[in-house]
Amino acid sequence: MRQQIVAGNWKMNNDLAQTETLITNLKNQVKTSKAEVMIAPTFTNLWQAYQTLKDTDIEVIAQNMHFAANGAYTGEISASMLKSVGVKTVILGHSERREYFGETDEILAKKVDAALANELRVIFCFGEVLADRKSGNHEAVVESQIKNALFHLEASAFKNIVLAYEPVWAIGTGETASPEQAQDMHAFIRKTLSNKYGADVANSVSILYGGSVKPNNAQEIFGKPDVDGGLIGGAALNADDFFAIVNAF
Ligand code: PEP
């Protein structure tokens, strides 16, 4: 049985006071599903969030990190720095990092290596843009993103990897992939993993869907056999909406 996960990516939202308010609201929610719950506040609020949530079953995770251990990388944060504030999981490869900050598959491969070397779990994001979907190129694009960033890893590394398929055209747009489109792609991703690492690895990796998941569509998307949860943007900024999604399993 694969782990079900619902992770909220807060992006560049919420100052310290807003973070405290949202966390208070999250702590008042009741979880009725078995899904693992994670939230990713901004770097400046990770420690506060960790302190407030460390005795709960909401994990505080990071949105990004640099691949270097330390040094002259102004403005960056390393894996060991994340660990020092209680973080055990990091999101890597979000499409906004790829698009606005020039993160390539090669850079992401280095980030994945650094995270795993520091015993962080990775939520690795990837997905096609609209033009790829329209031209029927979406599977090839997704396959190459996964191969380029992850296929140098040993099979054993995948116990610390969660995949997040996020079609770029569905992120923050209000347009979701249909449950069938999500299922087709997740099955394709699992087949791609199986071809390289075998069925046991492929069947053990959780694959999340991200892209305008809301309380009114989560159940249908999570009901698909190869969808193991969601990476949630906008709806993660409201505690009621986020937990409606967490409890959609
Ligand atoms: C995301 O940014 O990962 C995301 C899925 O955002 P949204 O839910 O707002 O589409």
C-alpha cells in the first residue's frame, strides 16, 4: 500500500503573523483520512512553523534548497540548514523554479543528490507546458524530465522520493487535468519507473498530482488508482479547504 500524501505549497505567501494564524487554523482541523499531511511555508517561517507543529502529524517541509553544502551562494539555503530547523522533506523542481529561476534538469539532479545525501526526502516536481500537451508531446517531456534528474540514482534511493506530476497549464489557472488525464500520466510515469527499476520500485513510489486541486475535485482525482495524493497551491492557503482536500481520500 503506497503512502497517501497531501502537501501544501504556500509559495511566497504569508509573513510570520499570517503563518501563525494559518497554522492555528490548521491545528483546529480534524483529519479523517490516512494521508500524510505536509505544509511548505517560506524559509523565514520554517523554524516557527516547525516549533508549533512538531508534536502534531502535520510535517513542515521546504519549498526549495541549493545543491552546495555552504559557501558563496548569496541568498541560498543548503540541505543541512533545512535539517537544522527540523525539515525532513524538500520540494524540488517546481515549475515556478524551472521557469523563473532557470532550474534545469541538470541543476535539479544535483539538488536531488544533495538532498538525499543529507537524508532529506524529496518531492520531485515535473510536468509539461500547454504546448507539449497540445502537440501530444506530454509523455516524452515528462519522461525526459524524470530520466534526466533521477535515473542516475540507485533503486534504493526511491524510498526517499515522492513524485509530483504537475502539468504547468493547470497550476494556479483553475484548470485541472481531468481525473482520466491524471491517471493516464501517472500510469505512464509508473511504467517509466518500472522499465528502469522494476515493478517493486515503481509500485512503491507515491505519485502526487498538482494543478488546481480544490475541495470540489479532489475526491475524483484521488480516486484514480495511480494517484497517491496531491501537491496543493492556492487551496493550501485556507485551512478548511486544505483539510477538505486532505480528507478527500
Ligand atoms: C502548485 O503550485 O504546486 C500548485 C499545484 O498550485 P495550484 O494548486 O494553485 O494550482
